Amino acid sequence: MAVVKVIEVIATSAIGIEDAIQNAVTEVSKTIRNVDSVYVKDTKAHVKDGKVTTYGVICQISFRIDAGVDPEPSE
């Protein structure tokens, strides 16, 4: 039986929404193994002087928990 855990993270990018999502996955993958999927809960853009400066996403990232194995990678 598979067990999946979900965490919520916020990530940003100066490039775009897709890059912000990738940044979230990249950062989470540094400390969590078995990342399985990303649900983008919300998006936003910061504006300065009439121009979009950064994009932000609130993501729920799910990952599988292996029985008897710590989901964090070993160092």
C-alpha cells in the first residue's frame, strides 16, 4: 500500500509561472525524495511601475512515503 504525504510551499520566479513551479520542485527535491506531483493552489504576480517583476505560486507537493524509509535523502 502506498502512502503519500502532501506539503505546501511558496515559490517565486522573475521568469514566469512555470519557472516558479520548477523552483518549488527543485527546492523540495533537495530534502525530500519520491516527489510525485504538484498541485498549484494559487498564482500571483508582483507589479512595480506598471510591469510584472516576479511571479509567485502556492503549491501542494506530494511525495510517496516508503515503509520504514526516511523520505529525506541521506547526506
